[in-house]
Amino acid sequence: MNQHGLLHNTRRQFLSQCVTGMGALAMASLCDGVAVNRADTHHPARAKRMIYLHMAGGPSQLDLFDHKPVLSQRHGELCPAEFFDGKRFAFIKSRPKLLGTPFRFGRYGGSGASLSEHAPHLRRVVDDLCFVKSMHTDQFNHAPAQLFMQTGSAILGRPSLGAWLSYGLGSESRELPAFVVLVSGQRGPSGGTALWGNGFLPSVHQGVRLRSQGDPVLFLANPAGIGGAERRMALDSLRTLNEIRLRQTGQPEIATRIAQYELAYRMQRSVPDLMAVDREPEHIHKLYGTEPGKKSYANNCLLARRLIERGARFVQLYHWGWDSHGSSAGENLRYSFVERCRQTDRATTALLVDLKQRGLLEDTLVVWGGEFGRTPMAEVFTGKYIGRDHHQHAFTMWMAGGGIKPGVTYGATDPLGYGVSEDPVHVHDLQATILHLMGLDHEALTYRFQGRDFRLTDVHGRVVSEILG
Amino acid sequence: MKVDVVVRRAIVVLSLVGSALVPIHAEDPHWAYEPVRVVPVGPLENQAWSRGPIDRYVLQRLETLQREPAREAPAATLLRRVTLDLTGLPPTPLEVASFVEDAAPDAYERVLDRLLRSPAYAERMATWWLDMARYADTHGYEGDGARQIWLYRDWVINAFLQGMPFDRFSIDQLAGDLVPEPTDTQRVATGFHRNSPFCYEGGTDLEQFRVEAVVDRVNTTMTVWMGSTFGCAQCHDHKYDPVSQEEYFQLYAFFNNATEATGARFTAVSPLRQAGAAALRARIARLEAQIAGHDVSDFRQTWMETQQHRGLRVWKVRDARSSGGASIDRLADHSLLVSGANPARDDYEIVYQWEGGRFAALGLEVLHHPSLPKGGPGRYEQNGNFGLSTLEISVSGPQPQSPWQTVEVAEAFASYEEPQDKVANALNLQQECWCTNQQEAQAWFVLRDPLMLAAGSRIRVRLRHASKWERHGIGRFRIWSTGEPGLGELGEMFPALNVVAILTKPAATRTPKEVDEADSYLRNVDPAQQLLHAEVARSKQGLRTAETMVMQERAKPRQTRVLLAGSHLNPGASVAPAIPAAWHAWDDRWPRNRLGLARWLMSKGNPLVGRVTSNRIWAMFFGQGIVTTSEDFGVQGTPPSHPRLLDYLADYFVRTNWNLQTLQRQILMSSTYRQSSDIPMALRGGDTSDRWYGRGPAFRLAAESIRDVALSVSGLLDRQIGGAGVFPYQPPGVYEQIHSFNTAWKTSERGQQYRRGLYTWWKRTAPYPSMIAFDAPRRSVCVDRRPRTNTPMQALVTLNDPVFLRCARGLAQRMRSTDDGSFTVGLRIGFRLCTARDPTSAEMEELTRLHARSFDKYRGQPAAAHTLAEGGIAAGPRANQVGVAEMAAWVTVANVLLNLDETLMKY
């Protein structure tokens, strides 16, 4: 432990007091974001907030970013024996054939980054991005790999990245939760709500999902028959009664409860205001491709920007549907993968453009990526559909904004795109780097549970200083 | 052994020189591993306060701090506190009144007796235990499919209901399957370790998650019984506590021999009903013997006469043809046997000369015959099945040139049909068909309108076999008709044709088997027997069984190997089941399996289990343990605030034969527990934390209790005990949006919606939202203490969740319909229900003002008032508008009462 340990001991004490219901006023301040401010970071933060675009299902790096001409030349050959023998895959059961990308690639921007034809908008911001082509993970199934990416462990029960950030940094907003989750696509991510769970951290740190159906925050709206005036009247009464009780008993938790009811009341106003995407000007809708009233990834990108502007610490988007096995129409590289690109490329680009034009990109970290990559071998080679299996050994992610070196590519894969050939970046390294940019030391950000000091990065992780700007 | 601990710790300390992290003295043995030692308290200044040893330990500490204990809490507050602590439910106003008025010295003790015996106590204790057991109704991970293991929850409730001693409670859960001649309930108890999550995602390496499940079982066992946290030794030697990686895998070996994680299932009667099961079985046997002994000879006669009177007749068919060239021959019993050609598709046509009278329904029997493949009743050579796709009935006059008229069949019933191939499929021209899967069966086709046909009229029946199954004609069949189906008083809609066939034979030609068949049928329909039958059916309800997941050992043991860095892909040296050397001794009479491990955990030599468990019971009432890290009694855990008190409790618990209720009673009887929780003026505004128990406990209720209290005070709570998980209302889209196999949340029927929180369906990837808001865990891992936060999300739940609004309506109803209808009485009752005390005048004033102002507002908004008062359901006559506005005002008040700090807290 280093000097920052003291800081965290203080925080831990203060949380454990909350747990026993005795330091509840401190908890109230934590929720209000007063007690926790920038001075609390381990080192100066390069990013004050973060947007994480999780492409659930595992998008193919080989058909978007990691261009492999040699793979295309050898398309149709049986893969080298060492790609298969003794290796584990989710679905490939016999030695498969190599699958070259069916798409055209080009080089774009001053950095000359390679992009496939299905990322046409992204060309516009390519010089703001840092591609990490040497990502690798430990897991090759969706739920465990998503959990691994978001919580640092494939096993259920650990706090998620957002929960750690909320725990470490608190919220900047008095009216919004620190950690907000937005989900689009036909279904939610495989790992379920555990992906934004608080694990063993206090539950204030769990991600709050803003829903696109019904109340954006659960139970936000007053019940039918209770208007704003009636609610205020009832809350005033409640407050009076609780204050009487506070005077009788002297229990500080009552003061906290009064404050939390007022915060809930403020949220009832601020969240609908946040969600009112239709108030954005026409050129913004054009930029993102949003259609107000329709739920979509584009809507969520726009919401992410609105959240960031209003002080949310960490906004996480999930967009499901990148699982391109080739086994059905819905999991086909030629159709559904292209469709996912079409659904996301413009809005993702718009988000970066918009953050930049508002001066927010310099202290907002944006991360794009799936839970793993796809194999350079075909899982399904012939027939109506083509596709690739889950691949843990190499995939591409990109980062942009707060503290990230723009216009660079870090790491590389072998000529067939099977394994990392240069500068490997493990999921725990990515997590360490993210925490670092947010001003936190991944080895010092710990929480004691079941006798162990837990970290997001377990006992691993290296800050990838090469990609820091 | 002790030396070993010291040596290891010395190494740890050396390796951490320069760090402030481990302020321990290497030469001291760690307190938690030392034997429990009771040290009495010396003389104290305050002689009057202590009611027993617990108070003396607490007071000793307070006196060294020069602090006075607090005064005793008012009777009503104390009753509410202890009722919530022991049952998770609030006391009723009647219970409060009778306790407050009861001046007898044992009044409080009698309350404890009453509470400890109540089923609500068992449910509350189960709620506590299920977090540690990580009980859930789904597997977790992707898909997160449903699992059925609620019999285990029933077992836990039942164990607390029966006051099962903690050693048996532990051994049955850890190894109930391995004890000599295990009972059904003991096997159900082993569900404890089948609660581990499992990943069934397509493409998953099953071994990876089997290993994770075994790891989960090791870690859970060590947390629950040893207060030791072992997770780290999975990957490397424990840094602080005396467990090496090899020792970890020796423990792991105890659990490594269970059938796969997808493993064993067991069917049993719920443990909650086991006690009455034997008596019930005897009763059923008695009733059945009574039925079997009943003489039906008189009834036989009556029954046949009734059938004849109804116009039941068997068709003596002379004219039957096959479209496919098969021959159809009539046998002596008037059944028709098909033989010869069997083309892909064959339709039969039967034309029958009517004898006259009413024709209301057609009966079709399909029968076995030795000449048919596999004995029939169908002709398909592989298995003797048939597939009847359509049955058509037409009628015509006696003259050959009379036109045929199709008769409409309204419905069909069969004595047997396959789930996918129902007899109703034969009512249309589509491909689906009726199939009996090789069984004999009978079907009745009921005409929309009964016909009165003259003698000589012709009835034509077409049996079509046009399903996708080829060569599936009926092989042998018999046709009947009746003029009057469905005479309810005989308890049968249609006569059993097989019985009619038997009884129409001359008595001498009936085989004994046929006589039996007929008689047992007649006994079932004889009205004289109906009461007995109903009684049997009712009794059998009590013996309903259900399937549940249990532990089971493999016949062929697995070889356990150390998994290097904790990964199942890196197996190292082989190890055998053993316990870590630094801990209490193993007795070689114990088997080296889970049962032996359970006996080791519960053996007298183990100082930890008593300390750990009594510490948790303490925490249950005081909000924190004497060791606050109740899951970690190791070197890294916090030391006990009152080490001697902890040892006293541990010793008392073991001495009183592991009786949890005795321990609980001992704690609850203390002056320490009975103190007021109010914070003295002198301390206000500063640090109000209190580890020395100079005040009574005060903390927020657990998630389940928040729900149960609201349901209880609103009069909605359904008090059914035990059973499968239920689905109370939750907003659409929460459960369904998650990537999952079982995506629909089907809200339970009326009463089931209002069951206690512990019965709510627990889905790991999308838990019930209002429970999660109040810090309920996901139950993916063993959790022995929940955090207690205070957030705006919680306010939104209790203010706006439709479940809580429904509770507000229920409470409003109770307040309005007080005996004398008086307004202030109503307010008082509502307040008392929620807080167990009378409101002060200031509180009454505020509530009165709120009611009056709401009433004013809602009088001017009849639509809003309706919606709030009635939940949007169309209300009664307009004349009642004042009544509705008044009700809306009551709902507003009730909503505030349910959100009072005091309602949500235990003081």
C-alpha cells in the first residue's frame, strides 16, 4: 500500500459507517458529490468522465479494422494446424478453413488507419482515435467475457468498472447517478445486469439503467392521480414528520433520508429533462441520425452526450447483435454484421464529433469494443451465410479523448490475424489504463471483502503508458 | 500446529516490512483459532442494570469508558423492535396494546416465546440464511434459465420452524445424502450446495464452470462455518491466514466428487409437509381400502339400466369400406378389424342403418388386436400407432337417393390423447391428428344439436388418415352412439365403453380381469362413494411432490489435482481430501468425504463455528457483529470489540446444544438489547457511532422486510407458508430486456402477488428491482452481511412503485373504515399500524393538515381522485364524488405513512 492507501482507508471507514447506518450524513454527501471531488484522485486525472461503447456479441476486428491481405490470399485453405490443435473454441469443432474478409478496406486520415467499407463515417474522426489491435482476453463465451471485461472477473459477484469509478470518484452531479447504463439492440447483453452491478460495493455505486420504455429510471414518475403539486405537498408533510422524529431521536440517518427524498424529487425533474432528446436542434439529429421517440443506439449516443454534459461520471452503452457465427441470418457476417455497422457507425462518429465541437472530448474518455474478437477461420464457410467464431487471442478496440494519444495504432497481430505479434494488451491492462486516465491507481483502488482486498484488475494489469497523450 | 501458524505469519510480516498494513505481533497466536474460554466479569459499579452475563460484559466495557447505558426503550418501541427482529413483520396494534398493558414480570418473555414459535419467525430466519446459501431460482450467466430448488427453501423454513439444532442443520445441508439411510428431507437439505451458479451458454467449457462451482462450495463452506475467507488460496498460498494452495485443494477434494454441476435431482414432498405426511398416507390407505371394499353389485345393475335408458348402443356395422383397398371385418364383439393392404393414406367409410331414436354423440373406441403391428391399435408397422386426422359424420334418409347432410360436431373428448396429438385435431380438415401412442382409448364426438332420426335412416362416418404420418390407419375400432350424453349425477360425462362392453357380455363369459376392471370403474362413479373419493383427492394434495436439486456423490471418485494459478487448464500434483494442518484436529473415525468434513466443522474442537454463528446472530439484532467483518475471523478481519462477550456467546451456544432460539432468547432478554436507541443530546451533531452498545440498535429494515411491512400494515399480506417462487408485480421491460431463456415475467394471481418477499422469484441476472434498490444481493455468491444504504432510488420505490401504491390504498381503506368512522381515529390507526406508537400532537396536526389539503385538492379534480383512489378502475356513481376525493386524501396520507423514516427503520 502507498500513500493513497490512507485516502482509501478513510473512504472505507466512511462507507462502513454508512453500512452500519451511523455515518449516514457522510453517505448523503457522497451521493450529492460534495465530499468527493477531484482532490480525491490518486494523481491528476486526464479524463473527468467516460463513455464506454460496448459492442456486445464481439464485433469482427478482421472485417472492421485489422486488415489482413495475407488472410484474403489464403482464403479457403485449411488453417495452420497450430491454430486449432490443443486450442479451445466455443463452437469450432474440427480444423476450419481460413476466411478472408469479404469487404473492401482503405487507409484514411493523416494517420493512415485502415478501415473497412462498413465504417464510412468513422473515417471522419479517424485521427482522433487510438486503435489497440493487440487486445486479448481470458474468456471465449459472451457472459463470462463480458463480465471479465466489465468486472475484471468471469465469475459473478464482482463490482463493475462503473461501480469502481463511482466508488473511487463519486458523482459530479447532484441530480443524476454517477454511473448510467443505456441498452440498445434486440436484447440486452448476455451478462445481464451483473455487468453494471455493484458486486460487494455499496449499492449506491451500481449502474442505473435509463430505460427507453416506461419510466427512464424505475419508479421515477409519480403514480397516476398524483400531480407535481400533490407530490410536493405530501413530501413537505413527510419532511415535517421526519424532522419531528429527528428532533426526538437525534438519529443522523433521518437527516440523510430527508435529503435523499429531496434528491429523488429533483431527479423527477432532471431526468425527464435529460431524456427530452427532441429538444435538440435539427442539425444534431442529422448528425447522429436520431429519430426522437424511437429507441436506438443513435438515441443512446445522443443521451450519452447529454448525460456527460449534466455531470454523469460514467455512461455505458451496450449494443447487442455482433455475434456473427454464420449459423443463421441473424448471425451472418454479410448481412447482420453489416446491419450492426450501419446502426452504429454514424452515431458513434457523431458522438465524437459532437464532444469535440463542445470541447468535451479532451477530458472525456471514449472507449469502443466488444468482449472478444472473431477468429480468422470460418466457423461456417459454405452455404447462405458466413461467419467467424469467438476469439480470445486477438481483437481490436479503440479509445479516444481524455488523455489518449490521438491518431495512433498500438500493437499488431500476425499476418493471419490469429495472435498478437506486438505489444499485447490484456483486458486487465486496459482496465488499469482506464483507471489511470481517470486519476486512479488500479493497485490502490481496493475494497475489502471476505477478507481480501479486491481490485478491478485482480492481481494483474499494467498501465499502457505508450498510448497516453 | 500452533508453531506453524506463528512461523508462517512471521514470514508474512517479514515480507511486508515497511508497510503499515499488518500491525500484528508475530508471536501472538491469532485469537480466533484459540479455544473458546469463558472469563467471568469482575465487580461492577452499576449493580442494578445487568440482567445476565451479556449485560455484565457490555457494562464492564462501558464503565471503563465511563459511560452509562441508556434507559430502557418504551414498551411499544421494544415490542416493535423485537417483533421485526424475530419475524420481519410489524406487531399488530392489538399485540402492542396487550403488551403495553401487561404488567406481569414475564410479559416480555412470553412475547419472545410467542414470536419464536411463529411461522413468521421461521421465514425471517430463512431469509437470513438464504443469502449465505446463495439461494436463487435461476442458474445465472447467459440465458440465466430457471432451476427448481424451492423445496430446499421449504427445508430451511421448516428447520427453523422445528427449532432444529445448528449442528444437525449444518450436517444435513453439507452431507444429508451421506448420513446412514438418509431421509427425503435430509437429501433435500443438500440443495445448500446445489445453489452455486452455473453457465449453460452455448460453447461453454463445462469443466470450467464445474470447477467454479466446486470452488464456490469450498469458499461458501469456509465463510459460513469457519468465518474464513479462502478465495485467494485458490491461486496462491494465503498471504495472511495459515492455508497453502495445496491445502486449499485438499479441502476442494471433499467437494470434487459430486455429480457434475448439472447433476442430481430428487423428487420429494415439501419438508414443510413432511410432518403430516405419514398420517396422511395412512389416511389415504384407509380410505382407499374402504372404497375397494365397497360392493357394487346393485349399482352395476342401475348403471347399465341408466346407459340403456340414455340410448347407448353399439353399432353392429355391416357396411365398412377402405379407400386404400384394405379389408374391414366385423368381429364377434362388434369391433371392426382392418387388414390387408396398407397404403400411405387410407380413409374408412362406415354406413350404418339407424334403429331409430335420439342421436347425440358418437363414441369411437380404438382397440388392440394380436394381428396388428405391436398389437395396435394402429396399423403403422414400426410401432402400432394410428393418426386420425378427421372424423366426419353425415346423415341421410332411408331412400338410397336421399341426399347426405353433414352433421356438425361441437366438441370431442378422449380418454387418452398425446399432448401434441389431441382428439380435437380430428374436428377439422387440417393435417394434425389424434394419436394415443399405442394405447387403447375411447373418444366421444358430441353433435352440436342432437338429432331425432327415423328408423332406417343412414348415418355415415368417415375416418380420415391424412396426417403427415403415412400408413397410420386405425387397426381395430368399435363405434357407439348415445342419445343423451353427460348426466352429471353419475360423475361421468360419457359412459366407459370398455365397461359397457364387459357388462353386456353374459356374466359367465367375463374373465376375472374384466370383472375387476368393470367393478373398479363402477366404484369410482358410484355416487355413494363420491365423498370418499373427494377425501382421497384432498389428502393426496398434501402429498404433492416436486423435483429439487440435490448433492450426490459419483460412484467413481474424481482424482483431485492442484489447479495451478487456480486455472482448470493447469492441473498440478494430485491431492487427497484433508483439512489444513493449522486447524483443529481430524478424527480418523470420520469418513474422508463431505460427511466427515461436516462432522469436523461441527466438532467440539472447532472454536470458530460457535464464535462465527453467534456473532452473526448478534449482528442480526444489533446491526453489526462483535467482529464487524463477520465473514472474516482471520488475521485480516477486524478484532472483536468484546472478545469475552463473544466467547461467552459461543460457549453458551455450544453448551445449549446448538439451539439458535435459546441463544437468541438469551440476547433478546438482555438489558443491552432493550435500551433506547435515541441519541443523547450531548452526542448530537458529532460522531454518533457506537461500538460499545451504550444504546439500543437502530437501522433500516432489510429489503424483504420493507416489502412485508407495507403489505402487512395495508392488510394485503398473504400468509401462505412455503412453496414455489412467486411473481409479484414489476414494471414491464425490466426482466424481459435481459438476455435470457425465460424472458416472460408472468405476474402471479391475486393473493400470490402479496406473498412475503422471500418467496419472490429470484433471477440472478435481473433480480426484483425494488429488492435490489434496498441492498438485497443477487445471490450469485455467499453473502453474510448486506450493506445498508440510503439512496434516492429507495425513495422512488416506496413513493411510486405500484406495489407500494397498492399498499397505500389498502392502508387508506383500513384507516377510513374504522369502527366509528371517526377521522382522528382513522389517522391514529394508520400511524399506529406503521410505527406501533401513538402520534404526538404535532404529528397529528401535520397529518390532519395533509388530509385536509389533499381533500381540498382532489375535490376539484374528480378524475385524478378516481385514479388515485381506485387505481384507474372506473368508479361508482358520480354522487360518490366526495367519497372518492376523501379516499384520495386517505391514500395520500397512507403513502406518506409508508414512507416515514420510522416505518422503514427499526428503532
